[in-house]
Amino acid sequence: MRMPVRRAKLCLLGGATIAVALLGAGTGVTSAHAETTAPAARTSVQACPGVNAPKAEPTSSLTPQEAASAAAGVRLPQDEAPHSDPNEWWYFSGHLWGTDPAGHLHCYGFEYVIFQFLDIAPEPVYFGDFSLTDLNRQSFQYAFEEDSYPVPATRDSFALHAGDWTMSGGSGRDALHADLPGYTLNLRLQTTEPAALHGQDGIIPFGPFGTSSYYSWTSLLSSGTIVDHGVTVKVGGLSWMDHQWGSFNFASGGGWDWFSMQLSNGQQYMLYFIRNESGQIVQTIGTRVDPGGRTAHLTAASFGEQATGSWTSPATGITYGSGWHVTVPGGSLTVTPDLLNQEVDLLSTQGSVYWEGDVSIKGKIDGAPVSGIGYTEINPPAEP
């Protein structure tokens, strides 16, 4: 996910067997879409993983002013609803697999986000971004919708739309609908674990952007359908949800690398590497979620990332890291894009361009092999 002015935000677990079992079972102002095809980083057979899935120290990197803001912290379910802060987003990503009526296996990744902006027009503005990675076709496609309407007055929940796309939920039970040429997504999601509050009670230092409220639902069992070029595919899988809001200084020119990782040992990780306008990492936020939902906040020294390759977009000329070596407490992970080209180029419409992609994960933690699925977002600093 990516914010306007060329900045933006911005899966396997112990419930993976349940996800496999699931396999049986307003007016838009503007819209557009695009499609890309890129060389695969793995085969489609590997794209539907079948894993048997599923001591950090607290970090105190908040300034006194930020700590004062954190005194109240995130409160759930109240903070599921929209806020009066200028910038806010509700973000979902996930990994889905299922069979069509002919018995053919299909594997997909998706990302779907709705942004709410209260300070860029007289009325609230909503941007929706939706992308789908089709690992059978080895293709990546994205679309956007824009809308404007009063902030919905929902209690302990959210009910948003951008054009015909809808997104609603609360307390870890959600419903999603979005489409783009060739595909229609309809999903219901239900959490297996409590929400993870990042930073100090859900308040994180956000580098040059300021301070942010931030929590995630990191283990959402998902079921529904994808209509794939006219063929209805019943899908199940695992998704992730982020909710972030605040008054952000996007004029700072910074960017970030962000990782969500859902591993076969039942752990999930959220890793945020926030960069200044020169591309230097100036803030890191890390959270480990253990089986059952217990969270551990990672110290800056206990985790890191290093790009192992690069990919240059033929559309925008931007060079992104592509493939990463990630270290976490007690372990080391290799993160591999499932397609090289998962760039979302909305520069001409929303002022944003970023790489947000379906990834696979392998490595070891505490000496034991692990595998996993995730999403990675590369939001490069703005060019001078």
C-alpha cells in the first residue's frame, strides 16, 4: 500500500490445516486497472504451500512526546472504527488456493487496501487499491477506485467502500469484495488469534513521518470465491490485516520496507524498516506473534534485512530490492518474491508507486527448519 505524493503504507500457521479444510466448503469517482506478467521466482506447484504449520525484549524508542501520545494506546474494539486523524488505512493481504469445477488447482495472492484522507479535499476522500497475483498464469494485475463520502459512523467496526468495492468488519471478522478485469474477489475472514498491538500499546514511532497508531490481525482464516476469467473458484487460505492511522508528514520524502510473515512453526512477524529521504534506515519496528497470539516486541538490534538482489521496473525505471535475507531472534530467513514484477504504479492518479508482492519464506529458527508465506512492501523514498 502506498500513500499519495509517492509515499505509502503502507501466510502459514497452525491453522493452515483448517484453511485447507475450507476448500470444501457506493459510486466510484475514478477507477483504472493494469496488468503485468513477469518471470516467476518459483513454480505454481510450490505456490500453494502445504506446511504443517504453524526472547525478544521490549523496545522503548518513543520520545517523551510520543510516549505521552501512547498513554491511552490502541483500544479494541473501539479503534476498529474510522478516526478523525488526517490519514488512515485498512489493509488486507493474503494467500488463497482452491480448485475450479474441472478440478484444477489455483493459487493466488491478493492485496486490498482502502485509505481515508480527511485533509486533501472539503469532503473525506477514499482511495482503494486492489492487486492480485495469479500464480497459475504467472501474472500480476492491479486496479484502483476513488470515492468521497462522509466518514461512516460505525461503532467498534468499519464499513467502507470505494466505488463498488466494499470492506467491512470488526473484532477479527471481516468481509471483502473487489474486482478488476478478469477477476472478482469475495472473501470472509475470521481470526484465530487476538490482535497484535505494535510498539507501545499500539503506538509506534514512525521515523520522519511522525507517530502512528498501529495494530494487526495476523492470522485470518479466509474462505470465499474468486471468479477467474468467468470460472468460479472456491478458495480458502490465510490472510493478514493492518490498521494504521495518524497525522503523517509525507512531505518528509521518506519510505520503508515492510514484511508480514506467517510461518510453519505457528509464529508471525511484522517487520518495519523506515527510511529517510536519503534511503537510510532510521527507525525499525518489529513484532513477533507466538502461537496463541502472545506478542513480543523486538529490539532494533535483534532483527534486520538485506536485499539479496534487485529488479528494475520497465514501466517506471525504479530499482527495488528483490529477494531478502531477514534475521530475527534465533533465526535467519530467506524471502523470495513469487513474481518479480509486482509493482503498483498509480503515480499519475494517486501520486504513488510501490512494489507490494506475494513472497515465500524458508529458513531456520532455533535450529529448526521453517517455511512460510508473506507479503513484502517496498516503498522507496521520493526522488529529490
